[in-house]
Amino acid sequence: MTGTSTDAPARAAASRWAAGPTGTVTSERPASPASEGRVPPATAPGRAGASLSVPRAVLLADVLLAPADGVISPEDLTRLRDALGRDLQAVAADLPPGERLRLDAFAMRTARRHPERCAAGNDSFTPSPRTCRRAVGVAAVARCVRGVAPGPVAAVADVLDQGVDDLGAPGGASRAPWWAGWYAGLPRGARAVVQAEATTWATRLLTALEWRRFPRPAVVGGRDDWWQCPGGPQLTLQGRAEVRVQADRRLALLVVGSGRCPEDWRLELGFPGLVAALVRDAAAAPCRVVGVWPDSGQVRVLRLDVAALEATATAVVSAVGTWVDARIDAGHGAHGGAA
């Protein structure tokens, strides 16, 4: 079995639920072979609030918690880490002097789907309600899960207010979230848009899982995983997940996407899983990544075995190569064109 399919325990959990003909959730119907790697879509009927406790939230929690199927040996992980390090060093060696490259999920996605945008050389970041909704929403969900806030609306308001307060406190600029200065300068109407975007995002994540199923508290947000390529600080990989839980002494990740699930979803989920594995011992490496696309109601499950990690590592090297070539071309253009 390849690394792009679901692992058996997670597949068994997923097979307990399937979508009925009307879109409602029914139980004890086996999933079809075509649903490999997928959790069938389900929508609860009635008011929007009625979907808060649909069985799918239980299902997703069970998929995350399912025992790990397969083991990544220390030897396999060391071999993968060494090979990836060598390949990336060779590619990054062509970066113009003094330049550094940080590859996160967005940069990797850009290199795969829109390589021409890498050549544009515009990697500046502009805050907006859409770009900050995840940062605010994750912090809000964490407050709800800890019982600090009664729901997403109150939690988002608290997070936004706290960010502004931190910004104005003595020495607070250093600990205030990155979006606080931008948000503080917005007029009231624009602030309302930010709050609405973040509340929608937080509500979708909060209602995606039955949080009481986790025997240990899930980590919501938390620190990103950073792996520096051996040989120097020129290249760094940054992996991010919205939720981390312990599954049979292994890590399981939940990643939230936007829009529809892409055709290359295995790489989309494999990237945060790869970075998480690179910075951990084999015994603690993640066993699976669950992807959720709330806009389209789609879910995918990726088992992180050696084959999946190797396939993702190959894609990472290719993406880095695309960015390095773009940096080289930009440098030549700045000096009047290539020689």
C-alpha cells in the first residue's frame, strides 16, 4: 500500500459513517473503495446551529485518535533527513549571496501551481481580514477549547481586544501579535469585517471536532515547526497545523484549507507532516495528517509512512529549485539581464 492512502485504523473509523442520499449522516454503512483517503461529506439538516453536534465531528476526532498503522524507523527517518538535506544544500547553493529562502505551505503551493509568480519576485505580505483570520481564529478556538470563552463570537472579540491592549501596554509591542498594529489603525467598519471573517473561520474549526473525545487536551495552533537545512541558514522549512493531538503515542495533525480540496492534496497535507517529522525523533513523528476544507465540506486523510514522506520531500526539492531559479533570474534582471 502506498503512502497516499488512509491507514487501516483511521479508515475503519471513517467507514462507520457515510453520507446518506439526502446529505444527512447515517451510521454503519461501509465506505466504498473509491473513498480511500476520504471522509464522506455530511451536512446536518435544519438550522445552522443544528450542525454543531453532527456525528462527523465525532468521526474526525476518532480519525485523529486512531492507533498508528505502521512505523517509521529511526533509520528510515535519518536516511530521509540526510538525503533531503543533501539535495536542498545542492539547490540552495545557487541562491544569490546573502539571500535566504523560507519555504512554507504558501510558498510551496505557489511554486507548484503558479511558478510564474515566483519569478515576479513580490513576496511582500499585506495584512487583510482574510490573511489574519487564521491567526485570530486559532487563538479564539484555543480560548473556547480551554473554557475561557463561551463561543467563537466572544472569543474573537477577546483576542482582538487583547491584541490592541498588548500593543498599547509598556513594552507590549514586542509581545503583541503581528496583526495588532494593523488592526488598531482600522476604522470601526473595517474592524467589524475582520471580526466577522475570524469568527466564521473559528466557528468552522471549533465545530469540526468533538473536542471532548480527546483524552489529552488538543494543541490548537501552537508554535510552527521550523527545520533549518544543514549547512547554513540560507534555507528553512516552516510547517504549520491548526490542531495537534496524541494518537497512540504518535502525533496526528489537522490542517484547515480554503476553497475546494486540490488534486495535489497529498502534497498539501504531506508538507506539514514532513516538517514535523524532520524536527522530531521517529517515535514522535506524526502518523497522519487530516485535511479539512470547510468551504466545500471535504476531508482527506494522509498516512505518513516512508513513501508519503519521500514523495513530499521530492516535491519540496522541486519547489525550492523553482524559487531559487526565480531569485537568480531576478538578480540577473536587476543587473541588466543575464550574461
